[in-house]
Amino acid sequence: MSVNLRHAVLGALILLVACGQGAPTSTFGNATKDEVASAPAPAMSVARGMESRELAADQAVSGESPLPDVPHDPATTGPMLIRTGQASVEIDSLEPAITAVRRLAQQFGGYISNSQTQLGAEQIRTATLELKVPSERFDALVNGLSPLGRVEFVNVSAQDVGEEFTDVTARVANARRLEQRLIELLATRTGKLSDVLEIERELARVREEIERMEGRLRYLKAHASMSTLSITVHEKAPLVGEVGSGGVIGEAFRQAWRNFVNFIAGAIASSGVFVPLGALLLGALWLLRRLWKGRRGL
């Protein structure tokens, strides 16, 4: 039924209750307050729920495919996987490699969702780009990394969400049946104003729960249909030395000088022990020599 008609029925019920003509019972036909209270929680406002149903009808007319009402069957549709991967590629020059990665994403019908570049003066120039491509072309994308440069590693992980999708879809179907029952009770039964408002609140909770579950279904479908590959490209590490350094040989000379300075510093530090010991030894020798000469003179 339309929103205006439903509101008209509700307005009539409220008017009857206000005039004292409503049925003084809290039971609506075969549905009692206990049956209403047993409905699964939660969902949105009544008006917004009706708008969502009208939107679903508009999508059917316009050719848009709404969320499926039947469970996901892996036997007929295959597993429902969310695949993510990481790859590292060594390249000769950073800027052409970034352009090549962007071109690669377009080639396989995807796009760059995130990118990060490291261009420090004393760092290896590196860029990380996150590609999202249709899942059926993910393997082709991984195989297409070789032209970029030397592929160092590729790690791919997959999460099967088919069981969750089936479970949530069944729960949505049950919640929709309860929603329809509550709408029928609200439109065809009369009762106390408090009972009418209680059904309104229950209906709002059911619709909020439906929206939450349908959001989860949309998330699973979106992430299963698009796979993610994070590609890190970096230039080769310098063989002689980085810019601003004296090269490997220069570094060896600097290390030798540091070793020499450390040796002198160690010698100076140890002199604090050797000098007193040397003075005592010389004093002892001088005293022994004087005694020896004194005996010979006698």
C-alpha cells in the first residue's frame, strides 16, 4: 500500500481512539502483543522504510539489480571470495614505473585507490600503489607485473564469504516477511493508541535491522567483485654509494680514521693506570740502587 494510504489508515485509527470508538482490546486478530514483541530487533523510521520499498520498486522498473532474495549457492555460482595481495617490484626509474602501474590498472578495468611515494634524498625512491580490479581479472593482473621490472615477491590471500552471504540473505528474507505482517496488522486492525504506537516502533526496528543487513550484503558483494593488489615499486639500491656519500672506498677510509682515533683515545684513557704504576716502579728502582751503592761504600 502507498505511504499516503497507510498514513490515512493510521490517522483514522487515532481518530477512532480519540473519540472513544476504538476496540478496548490489545489483541489484533490472531496477532497479540507477545507476537509483536517477539519480532527481531532493530531498524529505521516507518516513512524511511516505505521509501526504501518504493526505491526497490523503482530499481526493478529501471533495470537495476537489487540485492538477491535467494541464498548464494557455491555449487552453481562458485565460491564468493574477497582476494587481496601485495607485490614488490624492483625498477630502474620511479616515474616511468608509476605511469606503467596506472596504465596496467586501466588495462584490466581497474583503478588506483591509494598511492604513497617516498623521495627522500638519502632514501631509496619508492612508491606504493593500491590497485582495485574486477576479481575475474585479478590473476591476469598478477601475471602482468613482469614488464614493470624484477618481481621480488607476490603474496595473495583469499577470504571465502559465501557462507556469511547466504546466512545474511536468509535473515533479510525472514525480516521482510515479519515487516509485511506488521504492515498488515497496522493497516487492517484497530486498537488502543498505545498498541498502534508499539507496532510502529517494532516496525521501525525491523526495518532498521533490514537496512543494516542489506548494507552488509552490499559490502560483501562489492569486495568480492573487486580484488585489491598493493604494488610497491622501488629503484635499485646504489652499488657504489648514495648521493652525497664518498662511495664505498671513502667510507672505508673514514672507518679506518675512526678506528685510529678510538685507539688513541683508549691509550689516553689507560694512561691513568700506567703512569702511577710506572712512577712507583721508577721510585722502587731508585731506592734499591741507593741501597746497593751504600753497601758497596761500606
